[in-house]
Amino acid sequence: MTEKVIAAIKRGEVVILPLEHSYVYACDAFSLAAVNRLHQLRNDPPGVAAQVIVGKARTLGGLAQGVSPEITELTEKFWPGLLTLNLPQNQSLNWDLGDGGNLTNFVVRMPDQISTLEVVNATGPLAIASATLAGAAPVTRFENSHQLEALDVGELSDGPLSTVVSLAGEILAVTRVGAVTLEALKKVAPTIELANQ
């Protein structure tokens, strides 16, 4: 099943993959045509950036600037899992996640879903967005109305959102509290703070 999905991504197609608690559209993060198709499927308004998933933490070094020892320790502790990082992108990257190349930051994580990790490790970083129309709730049950190649692992359990940690300058701040608590983060990165809401 994963072989067909991997082949479809390499052909520049959008596929459907499971994360921990929802299904997402996914495609090669470096294929502008595929990323545009992903946003069309969701009817996203212009300027919306897809998120990114990676299969190994060390991939971050090629995608992001400012990967400090604290960030590395956070990925070692909480990846794969429900920790999302909002990081400055490497300026040499040739990608457009749907924002017209205007954003300097991108959002990335490594999901705790074995079959999806197998796919992303075979393809490289993937752009993802919830497999629904823009603004709709995430889907936990497999739906494939567009007849895309997909990994169907059955109904996914509801669960918490990922915790989002953002890097601004040299400051790490929690911009959304989710599955990983501030207390747990501070044990690994003592300087991390809750962002001003």
C-alpha cells in the first residue's frame, strides 16, 4: 500500500495520509504544482501556507535556520509525536508552501504514525493540510471523494492538538499548548516560555 502512495508523490500527485488523530492531504513540499493542487482540494484562500512533515529529526538542519541545541533536544525527546515547531526557513530553499514565498517561517513536525513515516522517509519532506475543506474540522474517518492514492488505516481516535513552539530570534515560546505540556517542555528546554496571548 505504501509503495503506490510513494510512487504517486514522486509523480507530483497529492495523496491522503493518516497522522495520529486525523487524515491529511500530502504532497512533495518542493513541487509547486502539487502544493497548489493540495490547496485547490481544500479551497484554501490565497496566501495560506501548508505545514511540513519530516521522517527524521536531522532533516531539520537542511530546512531551518537557528536549529539550536535546545531545539535539537526537543526533537529528540518529543519526535515523533505531537510537537510542532515554527522555525525560520533556510533562505536557500526553493519551495513555496502556498504563501507565495512570502513567509520567512514554516511549520514542521514528525508524526507518530509508522506508515506515514515510511512514506516521508522514502519521498523527503511533505507539505500537508487537513483532508477537508478549509475551516472544517479534521477528519478521523477515511474519506476519499477525490479518488487519490491513500493510506487507509481505518478510523483514527480523537486526541489533542499538537503543541506549537515558535522560534523568534533566539527566544523559544509556546504559541499553542496541546498534547505536550509547558512543564514537560521546560524539563528539556528550561528557557522556554508561554507566548503572550
